[in-house]
Amino acid sequence: MTDQHMIQLLQKRGVTVEQISEIVYKLQKPYNDQLSEEDCTESVLAVLAKREVQYTLYTGIALDELAEKKLLPEPLQSILEADEPLFGVDETLALGIVHVYGMIGLTSFGYLDKEKMGIIRALNDDRSAVHVFLDDLVCGLAAAASARIAHQNEHAPDYSSKLRLD
């Protein structure tokens, strides 16, 4: 598996790295004056390079595609076609991406899942295809890339000088 393969898989489903990067930029720019769109793209690509993330994407996208072809057993087929609000497995799968980057990734995921900005909203609202998993996977990718940037921010306050070892 290569990063390029993952990029093509996402593009086939209507998602670009740039669209995910835009979300990352919106999440992190208020906390990092030095942040560039290129930094965000690099972070998205770094998250996509992780094999655990790739396996998660394969799984979720495959389930969406099987639902589109009506190849899932009932009642799962009907649940995915309805995008049943209490299903929750889609969010659970996507959280696997986020947990690599800690609590900031988790809170960003919750925010994105609720706000549904950019391509996330487009996927969620698209009734011509099944994106039950993909919209949450994109939330996970954006949240993880955002958290990665937050953890690497060289301009974040350093409180270690206040540590007392008495």
C-alpha cells in the first residue's frame, strides 16, 4: 500500500487531500499563526501513511461500497441505506484513526462530526451514494492531522520551566 493508492481510493469516492487539508487548516489556524496550508497537507499525508489508518479506510469504504451494491445482509443493508443515527459503528471505526493522536484528536473529531464542515457535509448530504463510513473517516483523518499539528507546534507554551522537583 502506498500513500498514492490511498489518495486515489479517496478520490474515487469524491474526496481530495486538499479538501481534508482545508478542514485541518480551519481547525488549527486560530492556535498557530505560523501554520500554512502546506503544513496541513503534509500532516494529512503523514496520517494517511500509517498502515492502521489505511486498513481503517479500506474497511469503511468497502462497507459503503457493498451497501451501494446492496450486498450486505439485512438488517445491516437497511441500516446503512437509512444512515441510521444510532448505528454508531461508523464513528467507532473512525475513532481508531483519531486515537493515535490523543485527546485533542478526539475532541476535534467530535466537533467535526457535529459541525460537518466542507467535504464532510457534502458526503453526509449526498444521497446519490452511501457514505455512512466515509464522512466519519474524513472527520477522523482531519482530526488526527489537526492533532498532529497541535502536538508539533513549536510555538506552543512550554511550562516545563515551572516544574519543581522538591
